[in-house]
Amino acid sequence: MIRLKVVSITGVMSLLALLSFYSSEIQVSTAASPSQEVHTPVVEEIGELSDDELLALQNETKPTEESGKFTKGVLWKIEKDEELIGYLFGTIHMNDKRVNKVRENIMGIFDEMNSFAMESFPSDHYWNPYHGGKMIKADMTLPRGQTLEQHIGEELYVKVEKVLSQLGLDRETILHMKPWAAMRSFAVKSENTEDLILDYELLDRAASQSKELYQVESIEEFLVTFYAMPLDVQVKLLEFTVNSYDKMRDTIDDMLVAYLEEDLLKMYEISTSFIPNHPENKRYRDTYLKHVIKDRNIVMEHYMRKPMREKKTFIAIGALHLYGDQGVLALIEKDGYQVTRVPLETI
């Protein structure tokens, strides 16, 4: 089983902070060990979209004024021509006990489905206990001869090093981290925890029920969203992150409350609350949302098409990816499916 108890302010809805802590040997429960069997997908792992394919899909998804249609709801029924295709569930990558009620509400529907799809599998090669840590550490590390301090300046570097050292990263690792990797490594330990993050509990349950397993994003595609950010944006986002670190616990609690209220709009707003709300910061906010949310929406919806064609599938992705007219729900509708909210209190 996978037991993780770390949450990031800028990565509440992602796995990268967890992965970075794993690779840096922070005290997080091991995801796999030689004596422990990891989940192996029943189907082939997805191949990454090429740059040209992603660009073509981006061009099909032009920014629009928000209609307000997809602002509430974390569980949605997917149909086509009055036939049930499955369910799309917006999860939160936390193991807080307050998520228990959500867990109880969805399990009946989950058990009735034939397949399960989620973001990157924990059994991806990045989680290999022998070389996975080295691989992700290489992705996080600047080219030889470069240092983080050179890119962000001495004053900001001192602040970053102080916090990340307190979190357990060694100074040599911090010195050579890429700015985006340092940004995603700011984290606090979850409180009120259960053993399993809900996503991974669903994966365990799906495997025990012999459901077919799909992933709708590879780790490589996830990392590319940060590689592609302009360096000056990475640096600025790191600055915003370290400056907001003292408020991280409150931000995480606000995000969880919004999730339990099924308020996607509020979650979306909270996700960038670490960026000061000034006009000059609009570029950084827009770039962050494009790379971390909107581009990934396109990738995820693209790979959802296979389990949806197989029908009776349960798809779990971060709830932020459901929000708005550029979210996954809107993209599914564009593909000719009908989506209907299922309020959790009605199940």
C-alpha cells in the first residue's frame, strides 16, 4: 500500500511535491519495496502526446469567457446517446479524515464500474525503489555548473534554503535544484490523516476487484508542464511560494473546505492564492494556470477517451481539472458526451 502524508501549497492537487520528497529521502512512507508488490496496469501504459499533437489540441481549446456551468460538483455521470459511459470524480490528493464522507458516498458507484482511470500510476518507473529516485532527482537538478542561487539571487536563495533545510532536504540538493522543483518542494505534513490518500485507496480497491486500469497522464507529461515554463516565471513563482509559506496550513484547510462544499470555483481561486493579486502578476498567474491546469486538462481528456470507449469506467483526477469551460468536463462535452452532476448528498 502507498502511504503518503505530505501536502504542498502549490501542489495540493498534484503529486510532484510528494515525488520530490520521496526522491530526496524525506521521511515519507515508502511507496514500494523489494518485498512489496506494486500495481501493474492491466493495459499498456500510455504513450506521451507529441509536441505537435498537444499544440493542435491546444489550438482547438481557445480561451473563452466562463459560462459558469462547471463551478460546482465533484462527481459527474458521463453518458452518450442515453447509454452510461461511467463517472468522472474530482478527488483531492490528501489523506485528511474529513474526506471520509466523500469516500463513503462514492464507493457504491465505484464498485459497479468495470475499469478505473487515474492520474499517473504510483507504480510508474519513477517510484522504482532502486533507480526511480535517481531519475526524478535528475529531472529536478540544474545542469552541471549551475546553481539555484545563480538563478534566483542570494537573498531569495537564503529564504528557500532555510525552509527546505527545515523540511529535511540536504543543502547540496537544494543548491542544485531547478526553480520549479524548489517551488514544488515546499510542503507541510498533513494533519488529521488516514493511512491512504483517496486516489491510491481507489487504485488498491480497483486492483483487488480486477478492474482494468488506465492512467490519463504519465509522470513525464506531468514534469513537462514545469520544464516548459519560462525560467523567469519559475523564479517568480518560487518567490511567491516562499513568501506565502507561513500561510500554507491555512491555504490547505481552505482548499479542503472548498472541496467538501464541492465548490470548484473557490478551489480554482485558492490554487493561485499564493500569487499576490496585483495586475503586474497576471502573467505569472496565467502561465501557472496554463501549464499546471489547462494544458494538463487537454492531455487527461485525450487519454480518457480509451476507457470511455470501453464504458462503465470510473475516472478520478484532481478536482481542479473539472472546473470551467476549459476544464475536462467541458472537453468531454465537446467530444459528444453528456455530463450530469451527481451531488454527493443525494447518493
